[in-house]
Amino acid sequence: MYTHRVATAEDLPVIVDIYNSTIASREVTADTEPISVESRRQWFADHDPARRPLWVVQREGSPEIIGWISYSNFYGRPAYNGTAEVSIYIAEAFRGKGIGQYCLKEAIDHAPKIGVHTLLGFIFGHNIPSLGLFEKFGFAMWANLPRVANLDGVERDLVILGKRVA
């Protein structure tokens, strides 16, 4: 039903559009204003398909990008190379249709192939759908950082969920 592939530079505007579509909800990202394609060029370049891929998600047989998945370094020191943060962003019209489940399963299954034994999800404590998704796949709360984010004057918790995958 869904497929994914390594993102290309031509995909970056859509990746940024999907990301920006989550900002207004104040549930998904700590960015409070839309970001630009230009501001994401280095971030895009940092996603090496062999170590920290960035994938775009499509419906089978359709060229339309409906989401994306990325692996990011957890902490910039060599001892943490086996740990990665996984991020999933879904286009607004496609949320709640099982795409997140597809994305997280693919991320978990692929992690050992790129030398990742531990996956982390950084999720706001009030983002119940995302917390539920990760918990459904066996992630557990490894940390709760209370009131570390301020979104429009409301202090929010950041929950770190983790899972050993290899």
C-alpha cells in the first residue's frame, strides 16, 4: 500500500512543506514559525543513505510524497553512533491512515542494516497519537523532561521513548 525511497534534493520543498504543516498544531515540533527550504539544505546533506537515511513515503503507484522518515544522530560523539533518533512526518491529508505505522515499522526493520541498535523518539508529552504509535511498537519511556519547551506561553514536556532494535 505504501513505499519509500531515499529522498533527493528535488524532494526537499515537499519535505519542508510537510514539516511546516505540523507547526501550527504545537504538538509535533518545537519550531514556532515555518522554516525555509534553504535553511534545510545542510540538514538534508547530513542524511547519508548508508548511515542516517532520509526517506520519502508514497502510495504504491503514485509519485506524490505523503510523508517522510529520517534517522538523525542522537549525540555528536562516536560512542553514540549505534543510537539514532527517528522522526516521522505525514502530510496533513494523510494523517490517521496507518502511514505512521508503516513508517515506524520500516525504520525499526532497517536500523540494524545501518549499524543502529537503539532508536529514540523525541515526542511532546501532549502528543498522544505519536506517543501511542511508538508505544504500540514497543518503545518505552526512557526520559521525561518536564516543561522544557515553551509553545505560545504554555510549558510542555518532552518525552524520550527508546527501543533496542538489535
